[in-house]
Amino acid sequence: MKKLFFIVGENSGDVIAAKLIRALKAKHGDQVQCMGIGGPLMEAEGFEVLLPMDQISVIGIWEVIPRIPDLMKIFKALREEIETSQPDGLITVDFPEFNFMLGKSLKKRGVFKGKHIHYVAPSVWAWRPGRAQNCSKFLDAMVCLFEMEVKHFEQHGLKTIAVGHPLVESRADAGNGMNFRHDNQIPDESKTLGLFFGSRESEFKSMTGILREAATLVNDVQKQQPLHVIAPTLPKTEYDLQNRLLGFDLPIYISSNPTVKWDAFKGCEVAVAVSGTVALELAYAGVPHIITYKVNPITFLILRLLVKVKHIHLANILLGRDVVPEYLQGKCNSLDIATGASDLLKSKKLQEAQKEAFRELRKILGADSDQKPSEKAANFISEIINVR
């Protein structure tokens, strides 16, 4: 039996790792044992959660400072566990700052003898390109999502593969918006606006009030029935969101049910999303939207100095043009967001332009491949750790 130790720090990583675990078990059955730091989706696939991922999930340079003592305790305990248990493979998923610091430490100490494979390459094409060479010093292999990323790591001798984006394994482009509207008794003629508040606690707390006010402003310019708001969220944030939206004077439908997630997405005529994985999900689902984001000013200044690309939405980056409007920092306010959402809501031309671009994007993400990304990744990892 091969033992695989996973480290996942974000919801998007939980999705990717859960699919990978399922593919590995389909390929090898009980010949692989998976454990480590992860989330509920991984646990549902038989993963042994030694520590919930929200114990290490922090966003932003400034925001991490208060958590440093706790994170260092976890870091040292985690390193000791890996060196003691000696798993055959260490699978780190995204979350590069924490995972790469751990990888470097393990390599330097030389006690861990297994293979270290990282899934989801750091965006070296966007900022800090030197990370590609650094990765080759402590990683045994890299699993990229996009073909364009492979060359950055292979040139430094790191075994690398591109597998495609995990969204192509979802039903994101097959949701039924009319079903969601009818199930929630939303009139066919009513306008719907999706609000996506983010998944991390820090962004969730900072953005709820802004998006709530923006939706009210959008409704104020409507001359028809009241705007209906659809707010897909996660089970862990649903109760908090309900409390934060008490007294909201628009019809709102908060849903954390994963079985109707994509129906809820497609039920949105347009959407406003806090930048993150959900933005790419909206694009893959073909939902016209705008994105917004705000971090600590010091964090933003540092990122501006380091980042080489002008966009933060992956759809804009991959397509190489402005497709989805981005409302960042100073523009991350209820009035600007409401103006952008209203413009999109009333213009079928703008909506169709986004939808056409999103059809192009799906091909870039690997929608036409005859093999799932998780299956490609499972085959690659199986070779690295020599499990048959």
C-alpha cells in the first residue's frame, strides 16, 4: 500500500484534491491511503483529515501577520508528522506560500524520503518568475492546469505535465437556470442578479455590506419588478450570510445545496463576484458577470510592484483581452459596482459578447479533451510514486 499525504489550504484545492483522490482510488483501490490537511469534499472521498484546512487558510500579506505564531506551530507539527510517518508521496495542492516553505524545509533537513508533487503551478508567468527555478530544487514533479505553464518548469529540469482545469469535470456549463427559477418561484419576467461573496472568512466579512448595498442600488434603477437576488454560498458560510442579510429588502435566494449549485449559477442573468475561483466558474458556466476585490492597501501596493499582468480574472488573462470588468481597490465600492452591474444587466449585447468569449475559454481550459484532468493527474502521480 502507498501512503499519500495531502496538504490543501483552500476550497478550490479541496475540489481539486477530492477529484484526484477519487481518480486514484478508481485506479488503485485500497492500494493507496490518503491523509493530511484537507476539506469536506476530500473527506467524503475517504480522506483521513488530520487537520481541517481552515486552520491554515489565510489571505493577504498583511492579514497573515496575526496568525504567524499559530501557523508556525502547525508548520512544525506538520513537518514532524511527515518526517515520522514517511509517506510515499507528499501531494501539495495550490496554496504555494505555505506549501513551498514546507517543501524547502523538508528538502533541507533531508529526513523525508518520499516524492513531493505539487498540483496547480504558481503563476510564474504573472509574477515572481524565479519561483519556477526554485521549485525545481525541492519538488519532484509539477502538475499544471494549462499547457502554457509547462515550459516554465521543464526548462529547469522539473518533471511537469499539463492536465487541464478541474472545471471541465463539473456540470458548470450544464446547469438549468429555469429549473432554479421555477423551484424558487421567481417570475419568468423578473431580472436576476447573482451575488458571490467569496469563500474566505476575511473577504466574506469585508464584502457582504458592499455587495448588499450595490444590489439595492441596481434595483433602484430598475423600472420593472423588484430585482431578485440569487446568492449561492458554502454550507460553512450560509448561516453567517443569512444573518448579515437580515432586513435586506429585495427577494433573495441563498443556496448552499451542492446538487443545485450550477442551476443557481444559470439562474443568474448577470452576477457580481468577489474575485477567486468562483469567477472562473461563472465564466465556464457562461454567466455574464463583473468581479470585484479589495485587500489591505499595503498588500495591494506590494502586489502591484510584483505582478506582471494587468488583470486578475483568469478569463481575461487566458483570453488576452478585457472580457470581464474588474472593480478593484478604489473601485470596489457599492456605487461603481452597481453601475457596472446595471450596465451589464440592461445590455444583451454586452452579455452575448461575454458568452461568446466564454465559449472560447472552455476550449482553453481543456473541455475538448478525451480524458479528465483528475485522471491525467492520477496517472502521472502513480508513475512518480511507482504505484501500479
